[in-house]
Amino acid sequence: MDSRKCQTARVPRQSRGTFPVGNIRGLQLTSFAELVQRSVVEGFVEWSINERGMKGLSIKPRIGMIAAVVKNHPKFAGTDYSWFKTLADSIPLEDESELKKRKAARYLEYEIFETIPMAIHAEVNSSFRKKRTHHAACLATEELLIRWLLILPWRQRNIRECRIGGPNPNVFKGKISPFSDLDRPAWVIDQQARNPETEFWQFSFAPAETKTKVEARAILPKHLIEPLEEYLAKYRPELLNGKTSVNLFLNRAGRALQASSIRNIVEQWTFRCGDVRMNPHQARDSFAFRWLKEHPRDFLLLSKILWHRNIQTTINTYGARFNVSSGMCAVEEWIEQREGRAA
């Protein structure tokens, strides 16, 4: 944590009353300094685990944040808080297998996730026929958002910052230079051969615009072009209602979608269609696990799809899903292929 930020952090004042956490041990705590006593913090950790059933991975970062504040705030200079590390190290963490089970229970299988756009599309058409054009436009945004995540599993920050206009759009239509280093799918090569002046939808994020500080540039997959152009021509103007915005994904007021709105959209539709409240990052998981199920050796390509800087990040995050049983399935498939060739 940046010590400069810590030095400007506010310490709760006594005049604001007692701290509810004191109720755990029947204490009347009236200052932050009283709160960060070893016996109080240890009691809170014990209560969180035994009474609330919280997991170590949820508690440990919170203890770390408190420790960083008292370590760097001038009000607490000279006080020994080294016991925070001892306490944090003593917090039991979940067994890795249990953690995997919990994580798996929170995401929707890709096969179910990919049915959601059609369900939304039916409601878009129904609303449009009933002349509920604004409601249809809101639903069309949600449909395009889910389609986007199915094909381009971006972090929600990049969804929010997806610009279709302004001086520096990162989703745009333009010609591709013959000297460009962009890989081109066959349909693009074919169209360029027939007409070198053809313009194609592309996206481009500078390193400063991505979490991993990698440049992300590519041609937009053709499966998104028709839904995108329909949204731009038919529904986005309805949301704007005469206003202007550089953002692609808009809310009902014609402003850029916020993080909470994107989360609500994904959670609402995954719960409605799959009985699981999956957040936008878990949508990335769903994509990644399905990709590796069908391309088990393609960690390198998956790392590029997810904009990871290092392939090891991809392996550490998603390779854990594969175990000895995955290896045995691969062996069985390999033996069958060899037997087929021998026959």
C-alpha cells in the first residue's frame, strides 16, 4: 500500500460513538487505537471463522489492510504491530481442492451461458413489437454485452471503457494496411483480395488501457459484426435520445455503463437462465475452461485471448482445473487414435 495514501487516511474519531466490533467481547471501544489491540483483532478473527463461517482467504486480506494502515499512519508511529503478521500467518486457509469446488460452483457452463443472447433477443423483439422502444434498446445493450463476453472475454473495465466515437475510439471501422502486423482471418483476406479499400471493424487498446499493460489490437470477430451494427443503427440512438456519448455500451439514461450495472446484467441473466449468479470475471472463467476443454494444449493462445502478459499466469489460473483424470482421458484418446491408424 502507498504510504502517502496511508498518511492521509482518516482515523475514526471518538465522537462518532462506539465500534460495533467491540460487541464481540462485550467491549466498549470508542477509538480506532482501542480497536487495533491484539486481543480485539484476534477475537474478531476467531468470531469471523467460528461464528460467521468466513473463509481464511476472505479474512486475511482485511487483516492485511488494517495492518498497512497502522504501519504507515503517523498517529501509530512507534507502536509495535508486528503481531499482525503472526496473526495473519496463523489464519487457516482452505484446502486447494475445496477452493476449486467452491469456485466451480459459482460459474455457469459455457454451453448454458451461450444460450442467453437468444433469450434476451426474444424479449428485445417482443418489446419492439409492443412499441416499448426504449425498453427494447436497454435489452439490446444487455444482449450485445453478453454476446461480447461470449466471444471477447474482456475484463469489465475494458467493456466500460469501450469507445465507439470521439478523437480516440478503441472500437472502430477502418482499412487495414497491407503492412499491418494484425493476423487476418480467411474471410478478411478474401474480401481484401477483392477490394483492398474494404473497411473492417477492429479494436485497439493501448498498454495504459489494459490491466496487464499489454497492447490489445485485433479485427473484430465476424460473429459480433451484425449484432454490433444493428445495435448502433437501431437501439443506441434510442438510448442517446439526442445526446452524445463516445461509449459503446450505454445505460437507459444514455450514459456509459458502470461496473455495478455490468455486474447486475451478467448476474441477472445467468441466474435467470442457469440458476447461478455469475459475475463478469467468472464469465471469463467459463470461456477459459471451455476453451481448454476443447483445446487442452492451447495455453499460449488462451493467454493472448485473455490479454495475459505471461503464459504462466494463464497456466496457474486455469491449468489447475486439469488433474490426473484429465491426463487419463488424453491417454485414452491417444490410444484410440493409434489403434485407428493401425487398423
